[in-house]
Amino acid sequence: MTTTQFDKIFHGLNPDVGKFRIALSGMAWKAEEGSDMVAMQAADIKWAQWIRVARNYQLRVGLKDRSKETFDGFVREDHDKLSHLLKQYFSVVLETKEVSFKGWNWGVTDFQGQDLAFLVSNKTAFELPLPNVANSNIAGRTEVSLEFATQNKKPSRHAPDEMAEIRFYVPGTQVKGQRGSDAGSQKSDNEEEGEEISAAQAFHDMVKEKAELGQVAGDIILSFDEVNVLTPRGRYDVDMYPEFLRLRGRTYDYKIMYGSISKLFLLPKDDQHVLFILGLNVPIRQGQTRYQYLVMQFNREEEITAELNMSEEEIAKYEKLKKNYEDPTFEVVSGVFRALSKKKIVGAGNFQSRDGHPSVKANLKAIQGDLFMLEKYIFFVSKQPTLIELADIHLVVFSRLGAGLGATAARTFDMKIMTKRGPEYTFTSLNKEEHDHVETYLHEKKVRTKNEMMEGELIMAADDDDDEMQSVASSGEEAPKPRLGADDDDSEEDEDFQASDSDSGSPTESDSSDEGGQTASDASGDRDLMKVAKGKGKGKAKAAPKKKAPAKKGKAAADGSDAEDDDDKPKKAAAPKPKPKPKPKAKKGSDDDAMDVDEEERPKPKPKPRPKAKEDEDGPAKKKLKTAD
């Protein structure tokens, strides 16, 4: 039996070169390296086409089961020889298919079996294999995006370039059930009664239908219905296949290869919910938004009974895979994913917050989420999850950047993570009570830390006269101490002012000389702080004499009245956040006095200069002027 051989031939999209042979019994191709081989019997060959492609010329062979095989790498001189052999052995005529070389980017799409052909002037411009389409999404009303699964499962520097995505602009409308994407530009004259949809939607539905032809219903191992997916948000049906999984939603469908899954996480969100997170090497997309993580949420108490559509021999090939399941849903889903993807599941580590949870609440920019402290990672789970490897962390800085924001900032801290690769992540609004737990965790992981929180507290002490900071200090017992410490540098000036103001004891006539001296020094310290902080102005000057009047009740009451007199807005903002704090304020000073102070301040801003300037800001200076007169 005579056999004809052709060298340096490629099969399909395979980058490996091989040998192609034709004989009376059929045709076969075998790779030069490896064991890949394709054989076709003579009785199965129904048609053949000759077409110009990127790798020289292609022989396309149609089989009895409506499938086809393609072989690239033939040269022009091989046409006559192949035509003669096909007609002699299989009684098949080699048809030459013309290709458009105009380079136009507008034309007509035609679904030819499992291929999508783009025709320009009734000639093929290019073809796309639909079984390789991973996702089909509608990007806008008239644009359809097709994403392709990569053929090279093992990344390599020498791997060839592959097309990852292509977009089609499909305008117009179309009657449901009509085929072809050119229906949008030319409406059919014989439109029957039917639902009219956009041509882009019809094209999208056709792609989804054709792309699933490679998998029949019997290939589905297990299907989970109505899974709550937080990212990208929605409810999806999850179909598990031997090589990939498919997420089917109302609008979007995703085909995810198990080889593209990089990490699996199973983390407790709270006492009732569990998060199962998939990290992807190739992000999925919705329009212009990319999602590198799939976040699924399950109820702890929800259970499921499932049976895998696999034989015992097939199940034995996978590790920790069972035929039947009757367990909580999150355990079944995570167990099946772990076996099929052959990836280990990362669980919560030994870290515990003050409430016993493996995570703490935090904000990244304007996004709120849970910050999980794991064995090898710091994982911020939110609408846009962020994963940071501990080995990539250069330095962690604790700070009080929000110290000027009022009472809430005093109870929180910020954590900046500097990585070795360059990016920095600043997590804000962490509860101050979690600081010791987080710092201990980082020290155990041998991560360098820097604490700048003390510097923030010193800044707060220096700016203690600020109305917002005073509202925080009014409920704490430590408020007077940092204030005295901040005035140590100016203590000599305070004594001088006290000596010069010895004549002005009118506000504290009923008090002892010691109490009067303390009040005078407080007023002088307030005056110095007001000179440094511009913009506080005469509002501060008015608050000082009010502070002298209730000096009988001690300095703490004076500070409390100062906080109430400064501004009404910060007081209202600070009151609802620390709920227990407004009550101690009422206990330290009488309610009637506090209300009287607020009522007196509101009408007095109009005659600011005359009555208040004499008693407060420039009290000592103006007294000297009076004695001079």
C-alpha cells in the first residue's frame, strides 16, 4: 500500500510540528515530539477544502459526524498532489476557498458549524473557533465581546502570542429566532410576529449556544443553582465540568478553566456566613471592569445532598473526592473545587481580633471590607479584594492620620503597608483596640513595623484647644494632663502674665488666690494657642471668660464648658458617635450652666469687640492703657 507523507505540518492550533500521511485506508497526523496523533478513516471523510492561512496553506477535512480537522503548513506546490490523492483514494474533490485581503473591518458574520466566519464581499476574512470561546459579554447595547481560553496551560517565555479578546459592533434590531448578524442593518421584509431584540443580543445568544456544543449534558459533573456571588455581584448557576467551570447568570456567562485558578480561600465572614473565594490568573470582565477574584457567600447552616456524575474509577483519579455528599453547602462546593482544580484551600490562620474573629474591619480608600490576617497573606476582602503576601511586605507603619477628624479618629488608627515591589496600601478606620492584636501578629510573622501613633497623640495634646479635640477630651480623665505638659515650655510666660494680672481677680472673687492663679494661667495659655492657630479668632476669645466663671468646679469643668462653647457643629457631630460620652458631660457640669453658656454665646457674636476684648484676649494690655490714661 502506497503512503504519501508531508513534513512540517501543524494540526489545528497546536504549535507543535508533525508529519501528515495519506493512504488508501485514511489520513493521519503525528507530532514529531510527543505522542499526539490524529487518525481519520476513509469512510468518515466527506469533504475537503484548500484555504490560505497564516501558516501557508491549510487542508480542511470534513468528517461524517459534522466535525472537521485542519492541517496547516502546506505549500502552494502541494495543492495538485493533494487534489489528486483525495480524488483517487476517497472520491473527494478539493475545493479552493477564496479569502478576502481587503483589510476591511466591517462585513457579515456567519456561523459555520463550530466556527464563526467574518465575511467581506462574500469572502472569508477570518474565522474563529467557537469551542475556544471562554466568555461572551455584551459591552454596551451594541457591542459584543468574545474572550478566548489560552491554549498554553503552562506559561512560557517562548510561547507564541495568542488572541485573548475580540469585539464586534452589532447595531440595529432583529426578530428573535432570525440568524445572522447583518439583520441589524437590513431588516427583513417578511417580519413575522415575534419578539424584537437588539442584534447584539441575538448575536450574543448565538455565540453562547454554539460555544457549548463541545460539552453535552452528560459531561456535567455537578451543578449548583442560585449561588450568591458577591464579586461580580449576582446569583449564578455554577456548572462543574472535567476541565472547566461555567458561571451562568441572567446577563453574563463565564467559562473559567481550572488551570487559570491560582488560589482558593475559605474564610468565615461572621457567625452566619462563610466566604469561598477563587483567585484567577486571567480576570473575568464585565464591560470595562475586571474581576480577579470570585467571592461566593454561603450560609453556615445550609446543607445540600449531591451525587457526582462520575464513575468510581474516575473519582479515584482525584484526591479527596467523594461520590456522594451530604454536608453543608460551603464544604461540598469547596471540596469539589479543591479536587477538580488540584489547588489547596487557604483557611483562616491563628489570628483573632478582640471579638475572636480572624479579621478586623477596615477601609481601603473609600471601600469598606474585612482585613484577614492569614498565615502567609494579608487579604482585604471587599467589592475589590486585595491580596498582599507577607513575604512581599517591606514595612508596616501605624499612624493616627485621622487625628484631626474628631472623636471617631481617637478610637481608630491607620495602617500603611509598604511592599518591596513598590505599591503602598493604606488601611484606615481600624479600631484602636485591635492595634495590639495586629502588631503582635506582625511581630510573630517577623514583619518590620513602625509606630507613629505616639506622635499623633502629641499633636492632639498640642492642639487640645481645638474644639473637635476638646470634645473628645471632655469625656476622658487624661485631658488635663497633656494640656499642662504642652504648656511647660511657656510656663515662664504664664507666671509673668499671672503676676501682671494679679489686679484682675474680679471673675474669681469668691475663690481663693490659688484657684484664681490657675484660672489666669489657663487663660494665658489659651491666648498663646489662639495666636498660633489662625482662623479661630474671636470665637476663642469669647470662650475664655466663660471658662473663668465656672472655675469653682475645677479645671475639668472649665475644659468641658470650653468644648461646649467653641462650636455647636462639632458638638453635634461628636455626640452621636460616642453615645456614652454625652452623659458624663452633663454630670461634670450642671445642665443649666451649660445651656446658659450656649444661649449667651449665640446672641453675643454681634458685639464682639467691645465687651469681650476687655476681659480676654488683650486683657493685660488694655489694663495698662487704662492706667496710662
